[in-house]
Amino acid sequence: MAEKWDRMLRSVEEQDIAMMDADLHEDFMFVADYTLETREDWLATTKAEIRSGEFKFSQPKLLLETNDLVIFEDVREIDGQKTKHINTTYYKDGKCWRSMINRVPIL
């Protein structure tokens, strides 16, 4: 049943911004730490990260998928610190509606 996760993973692995764009709800919002991005902000940030080579998953692991929710984690390095990213994405009308990341330092 991991069809949402599989599509999300494929779009990141293929760096397919058109697929990501198509999968975002018109009212999409993204929250990470103390930042909030609209759909347009997130797409612009993601395009820039794809160009710089920063937008990729490392050790991605699906934790939960339902009809309305995908929760996964991956590992990234931020300012020299290994960090686990726990991403919770909510779906509305079959598209990514809200996405929030919790960054947890790996000690």
C-alpha cells in the first residue's frame, strides 16, 4: 500500500520537479523548524536545492502510510551535524496538503 511513498521517493530520486508540482495540493504548506513555506515558496526552494545537488534523501525509511498520511525519516548533515529528518505529510483530495519536518540531531 506504499503507493504515495513510492511516488514521493521516485520523484526525489529522479529529481522530477514536474511530478512534485503535480502532487502538491493548491493550498500546500511546508513547515520546518521556524519556517513556513507556501506551495510556490517550496517549489522555488526545491528547484534551487535540485540545481545545487542538495535535494536528496539519504537512508530513507517509510514509517507509516495511510490514505491520508505519509510519515518517513531520512538522514542528512546540517552544518556538520548528522541529523534525522522525520517528515509527516498530510494528504487532501489525493495530494500533499501539509508537510512538516522535525529535525533530530544524531549523537
